Amino acid sequence: MTTKFPASFDRKFIPLTTRFDHALLFASQVHRHQDRKKSGIPYLSHLLGVASIVLDYGGDEEMAIAALLHDAVEDHGGRPMLKVIEQIFGARVAKIVDGCTDSYAVDPKKKESWERRKFRYLHRVCHEDAETRFVSAADKLYNVRAVLRDLRYDGEVAFARFSAPKAKTLWYYRSLVREYRLGGVTHRLKPLIDDLDRVVTEVEHLSGLLAKPLPLPRRITTKLKDKR
């Protein structure tokens, strides 16, 4: 009896090159003094996580490099940083990074409001090519998995780490799922978007449960009525 492996295992192994090493060092230097949403966790953990998702779901080296660099422009230098990325890592990587960027402010403290940036990004992301939406969706999958984990351990306080209130945060992720699909779903992109959809649904469900007081068991409710 032969074992049938999932389709994701049926890929030819292509080793990462020193270009990935250089991108990892570049990302580490750019984000060295930054932590993840004031959590004390080095920001590089997020970038490594997104790159891991890209590779796990079938992305190639340049897409993984773009994943390592996807926040460099909006957090550290705007369009001048994008130009540096293009000069060092090439036009394809820069295009993907550009497609994952929602702010080009040179000073990250002077970004536009959350609403303006997210509305504009939703409007444009469905027009990005499939590989750009792939890296963008990998970023969002990492983020939503982190939200789900924090909801399980910390409850509703998990949303306090975001710039927007809970309702808008949930709306944004649900809207992204729709926009990614509107841009067209390739065979490689579909599993990633489907998994993002599932995790967003889990977050919506758990968030709804946490927001409502749980009903008392019937036996306890009866005892309370008897005491009255």
C-alpha cells in the first residue's frame, strides 16, 4: 500500500540562495528597534512568520524575500526605501512590496488615518496581480492567527493592540478576503485565501462569544429563582 501525500508535498525542492540571506539581514537591520504592536516581541518574528507562510503555501524565493521586506516601506522610509529595495533586490520584489504597502509617509509617525489608508488599500488590492495578493494574504493570515491566539488567551483585550476598534478591525479582514477573491483566484492562491477566510470566521465567532455574557446553566438559574 502506497502513501498518498497532499499536493503541497509534490514540489521540487529548490534551495534558497544567498539573496534570501541578504534580505533577512536587510530586514533585521531595518526593523531592529521595532517590536510587534508594543508587545515586546521583536518585529522580525512577524516578517519571518509571513515569509514562512509564503514558502509553506508554494511561493518562490523572491516572494519570500518580498515577505521579509513587506513592511519596510510603510514603517521605515516611504518611497525612498522602495527605491532602495528595487535597486538591491530587483523590480519584481519591489513590485510586490509596493502592493503590500498602505502608506508612503517617510516619517511613520505622520501616516494618514487608519480609515483612509485601509479604505484606499481595499480599493486597490483586487487590482494587484496574483503573486502580490498572495504575499499580502500571507501577511493577513499571520495577523489574524495572532489575533485568534490572543483572543483565546487574553479575551477582548486582544483588540486593544490595534489602531482601530474591534468592529472596524473585523470588517477590514472580512473585506480583504472578498477583495483578494475579486482579483481572481489561482490554484496556488486559493488554499491561502480559504485558510484566511476560515481563521477570520473563527475570530468573528470567538469575538462574538466573548462579547456576550455566557448564559448560566439551567440548574443554577433554577436555584437562583428558588432563592427569590
